[in-house]
Amino acid sequence: MVNDEVTTALAEGRSVVALETTIVVHGLPAPINIEVAEQCETAVRSSGSVPATIGVLDGRVVVGLSGAELEQLAEPSRHAAKLSARDLGLAIGTRRDGATTVAGTIAVAHRIGIDVMATGGLGGVHRGRAESYDESADLTAMSRTSVLVVASGVKSILDIGATLERLDTLGVAVAGYRTRQFPGFYRTDSGFAIDWSVEDEVEAAAAFRAHREFSSTGFLLANPVASERQLDGTLHDQALASALEKARTLGVTGKEVTPVLLAEFARFSAGVSVRVNRDVVVANALLAGQVAAAFAAANS
Ligand code: PSU
Ligand code: MN
């Protein structure tokens, strides 16, 4: 089900930005989760684009969830599943509720002609993956789905160097927004350099358009958090150590890992990481709206 506003925008060739719901349901604590979702929609609108928040309710894919539908999806008693691309058909067939990850969201977006999405941090290669084999399906989804994803790099809980190598192998285009340093999610700079940067939304849109001529893979536009808004370096490193230890002692695996790590960051930093996460996601929604508008303008 695609809501009327998104249907009309797509038919008229206006710009639309897909927004995911895993961050709302499994990534951020209530009640700030719903506030962040609303702020993302407002940010997309301020750029002249139309937001399309995506999720699955009772086995129905909804593109452009209303506020009431989003509240329903985030209601803890409904136990919405975390849906990567491979889970979509199962959630539909078994009539479940589910929140979409980046992988799940771009699968839906691409199917209906939405070219741009925003998230906080892309999934990637987990630390210790030699033993766990844990690498986010966001990466392989990006390797086969022609969507531009605005993210503040990948979450700093991950093995960032390994993730950048996988993005290279998988043929995913990576560009920094006004930087050649790969962002570190809660931190402005992950310490890893990247080869390309774009200076504005017009350059980003032009690069994505040209990328599409030669490749069917996705495009990661890496937008760093403003340095004055980032998490303090020492606090970050201590929270990270605590989060990794927590996940290890709890023995969590699979799709539980990322939510547990983010929750421990929030506890350890007394909520500061949640504030940074909000800033990151809302800024990415705004930039995604601007890039989508530039992309649509060049199309018409
Ligand atoms: N960005 C955030 N918070 C999140 C996520 C991204 O700021 O919770 C979510 C996205 O939905 C992403 C998912 O696709 O984390 C990755 O989960 P996993 O590592 O299990 O693939
Ligand atoms: Mn995983």
C-alpha cells in the first residue's frame, strides 16, 4: 500500500525519500523514537521532497506510514520483527508486523521507483566476524539495489576498515559529503580515508545518475555529524568497550546484536548517544531530501 501523497509524487516525477523503521522500533528508545521519525519527515519536507516511511503492518507493506500507523508499529506489545530484504516475503506471507532495515527499505523503495533513502548508520562487518560470520545484509543489498543511501558512514560498533573493503568488493559507490574522511556515526571522522567526495547535492545527484549508467549497485553518500555535535571521543571509546562486553556476556547473535550495542551505548552515555543518533538521522534525512530534489530536477 502506497499512500496517496507518495503515489501522486511518484506519478508527477516529484522527489521522494524512503525512511526506514528499524531505527524507530529497534534502534532508539521510546518516546524519542517517534519524535525522531517525525523530525525526519519534517526535514525531508523542508527540502521540497516527500517522505515515505516504510514498514509492514499485518503483512501489508505500507509506504508512507501515518503517525498512527507508526505508533502501532512501535508499540512494544506488537513485537514487530526486524525485516531485512530476505524477511519481507515471510512477514507478508505470515501476516506479521515488521520494521524495515536499510536492506528491507531499499528493496521496497526500488520496487516502486524511489531512488533515495536516509538512515543513521549503514550496517556492515561486525568485529570478530571471522568467528561469527556476522556481516549485515545491508551490504549485499546495496550491491544489488540501485538506490542512493545517505548515512553517517557505518555504525562505530563495526569493523569499519573491513566494511570499507567489502563495499569496494561489492561495487558500491562511496562518497563523502564535503569530506574525504569516512564518518564514524557518533563521531565525525572514523579515521579511515575514502577516495571521493561531493561538494553539494547537485554533484551528488550527478554522480549517482552517472553511476547508474554503468552499474546496478547502490551509492552510499556518507554525511558526517557536525563536529560540535559528535560524541566525546573518550566517552565514545568507553561506551563502545562496554557495549562490546555486554553483547559478549549476553551471548547475543544475529539481528539482536546491533540493538543491544546501541542500547548499551545509550545507557553508558546517559542518553548522550541517543541525542547524537537523533542529530545524525535528522541531518541525513534533510540531505537525502536535497539530493532527491536535485536528482528529480535533473530528470525533468
Ligand atoms: N542507523 C541507526 N540506528 C539503527 C540502524 C541504522 O542510527 O538501528 C539500523 C538500520 O535499519 C540498519 C540496521 O539497516 O540497523 C543494521 O542491522 P544489522 O546490523 O543487524 O544488519
Ligand atoms: Mn548481523
